[in-house]
Amino acid sequence: MNNEPRLSVIVPAFNEEATIALCLERLLEQPFVAEVFVVNDGSTDQTEEIVGSFNDTRLHLLSHQVNRGKGASIRTAAPKCSAKFIAIQDADLEYDPVDLGRMLEPLDNGDADVVFGSRFLPSGARRALYFWHTLGNKALTLACNMVSNLNLTDMETCYKMFRREALQSLVLEENRFGIEPELTIKSAASGFTIYEVGVSYRGRTYAEGKKIGWRDGFSAARCIVAYGASESLRRKRSRKMKENIAVFPELHSSLEDLVDVDNYYDWILELMAPYLGDEVLEVGAGIGTISKRLSSQGRAVTAVEPSLAAYEQLKIWAKDAPTNEARLGTLSENVGGLKKNFTSVILVNVLEHIQDEVADMRLIWGCLEPGGHVAIWVPAHESLYAPFDASVGHFRRYSKRRLKALADSAGFEVVQLKYVNPMGAVGWLLTAKILRQRPTQSVMTRIFDKFVVPLTRELEARWTPAFGQSVLLVARKPSQA
């Protein structure tokens, strides 16, 4: 057996003082374990003190101040994992860490991207418990198989193991036990090769501390329906976008329509301004509508833009100040040539155009100084996705939760996250979604900018809306990064 240390293990832990020490001892005994990240998920017992008592450089303790759930714990730890593979281990020791060695084999052989440890395939000893739990598990597994086109025997298993790049490429949104179907459906939708390996199982009774219950079953069912539908739509949309990747006929004319909406752009910068430093990188700068405003405020601005026509205008602007720079291409094409790290990175109506949003968020992380901020403005609500979105190259629209999950996946700390401009959302619903008209027609945008934006700006200074046309995210790269 290959004993090379090559496995990162994520251990979500909430009030597990009875088992956490033995769990960690058994994990650290395995020679293939390279590092262990325990996420103390708001425990009120001695969990954190017990973890802190270990003297092993492979063990790392992360903490949530309040209980956020298993999914949130995985999102916290996954960006920090550096080994070749990543596994998830519950702290309750219902699963035996020895079995992780057998789960590594399909990954080591290059056969699998993801391996599930199934409690229902031949393996070691298995404790007999709770018929109705087993029946519910099989029903949820069947439903998940139907939407993901898999033939798993145990979707709800805790033991899931991934190639590091595979797990870190997923935008995970669920905070609690809904993470299990979300991981499964999104892995299948991403085209990952999934294997199953039989594992032993010693289930706990409720008297022994078992936490999952019938409410979690309903939550899992909700997730299967929601992610099954959304991932199917995203796959279809992504295929269509790939076919038309260089041809978005509405995009250029729409940008021209938005050139003179000064109130709109001033409002965006007003919301971002408290978090912007002196050296700013704008990704997808267009013709420089935002970059010009930033440089007029005395900031040094580097503007990256993939459109040649827009770049030609950016070059003219950049010549006016030695601190400004215009660069042609995507962020991934330019990141190696950037001269410095930045105090701030901004993206205004750009991220929705980027197919691999996770990869670009990691590039943004690398472009920032420790303690620096990224500010992102994107269109809100997948339910508002309209033919116009497709015509201008939008791969997706965002919820607050999805945008937060994306920031989490890159290791950012969320500073501000909110919906903006509900009146604009209503207008978009009517114009783009129902009437299927271009919502950026010049007359409409002038009316919107002159009358709607000042009113909405004033209202939202006192009130945070529950929905909006856009989502604003401000996130911080930790100072110790």
C-alpha cells in the first residue's frame, strides 16, 4: 500500500468532546494523512480545548463563533487544503479512518475524481440501526440518482473523497446536511468520474449523540429538487454559451446605451468606496467608465479588458496619467504580467460573463495584498435570467448565498453582501423577462438613471432590500494570508 502523505482531511465538529480525541488519534495514525483541518463549529463543550491539546504539526484548528453547519465547515476548510486529495470525516467516529486508505486506491490509479464510501456495499462490520433512517436514505439516494444520472448506493454517506482540484472547483452553497446531495449533484454535473468503495459503519443512537433527523431529510429532498433543476439549466446554458462564445450581438450596443448613466455608476462607486485602497485593479473594465472615475479620485488604476475595441479606448485614457495602465486580455492571460499586488480589485457586471468563476476568484485572491478587498457587482436572481442575458453572454445570475459561497471557496472573508435596486428588478422582470425587450434601450436607461436611481439610492441609505436587480459583495483577503 502507498503510505505517501497525500490526503487532507476536513473534520467538522460541533460538541463532540466525547469522540473528537479518538477520532483525531486514528486519523493521525494513518500514514497517508498529510494534514487535518478541524473546524470547531461553534461548540459549547470542550471540543476546541481537546483539539488544541494535540501536538502534531499536521493538525490545524479553524473556528466558527456560532454553529453554522457541516456545509459551512467544509467551505471554510476546503480552500486551505493543499494535499493531492481531500476527504471529509465526521468527528463522531461512525466511520473508521482505516477505510480512507481503500478509498484512495481509485484516486491513486487515476480512475476516479471522487470516491464515495458506501455503507451498503460489502465491507467490514456494520452496526444494525434504525430501519426508517435506512429507508429514508435509500429514497433520497434514488431521487438523487434520478436527477444526477448516477447509480450510487449511498448518497448520504459522510465519507466523500475528492481530487483537491475537483472539490475546490465546486461552488458550494449549503450550510448544513444539504451539503451531501449538493456535493453529489454538482460533482455529477461537472463531469467528475465517481466511484464507490464499501466502508464499515458504526452508527450512533440519538442517546449517543446522533444529530441528523427527519428535518434534515426534508432539507435533502429540497436540495435534490433545487440543485437537480439548476445544474441541468446551467449545463444547457453553458453549452449554448460555448457555441457562441465570441458572438454576443447585444453586448456592444448595450454598453453604449449605458455610457451616460452617471447616477448609476456614481452609486456603485459610492457603495464600494469605503473598501477601496489607492491601487486598484479593475477586471473587465470595458471602455473605462469605472476606471476613469477611480483615477479622477487620485487612485492608481490598472484596467484589464479582453475586447480589443474597448482596449483601444482604455489605452488613450491610460496615457493621461503615469499611474494608470491598460492591459488587453482576460485576467488569466494578464495575471503573470502584473507588476504588483493591489489593495483592491473590482468587477462591475463582469463575473457573470466568466465561465470558470472559481478559477478567476482564486486569481483575484493572488492579485490582492493581505488585508485587501475585492468588490463585485453582479446581476441578481436566476429567476430573472432572460433571453437578453444570453444575448450579452451571461452564464448565470446570482443569489447572495451563491456569491458568498464563491467568496468562501477562494478563502475570502465576506465584509458586505446585499441586494441592491429592487425597483430595477421589477423593471427587468417586466421588460426583459416578460416582454423580452432589450432593457438597456437608451430612452429607458436615461429615465432609469435620472429618476429611479436617485430615489432608490436615497431609500437604500436607510433600508436594506430583500431582493434587487444586482448583488453587491465586498470581501477581504485575510491579513495573515
